[in-house]
Amino acid sequence: MGFDGEKEMDQREALRRIEIPVLVLAGALDPITPVASAEEIVAALGRPDVELEVLGASGHFAHLSEPDRFFSLVQSFVLA
């Protein structure tokens, strides 16, 4: 029940199939997906067009903790 099966979920191999630019956002205070996990995602993507942004005052819900910064980063990335 809940997130039990997700602890074993490993999609790093599938990430290698992504062929478009990627923005990875991480909350510095996120206990669910810590910055180290976001860095693993970036490494698994293995692409030069991947951006990692860490939101220093956010946990898992950065869009709620730092909405202005979050949406500014997303908008800049999408419109670039």
C-alpha cells in the first residue's frame, strides 16, 4: 500500500532514452527525493542539455514552497 513498491523502482536505464532537453528541479529540503537523487537522475540522463536547479528553501513540493522561483525556472526553460 502507498509507496511500498516505489522504493525498489529504478528508471535510470529508461532515462537514457530521453532525447530532448530536460530540467530537473530539486528541493534542498526534500526527504523523498533528495538532491543526491536528482543528481543521479542528471547523471543517468547522460546528456549535455540537462539542467539541474536546486531550490534551497523547498522540500518535495517546490511549486508550493517557492512558487515564484519554481515557475520562473520552468518558464525560462520552456521558452528558451
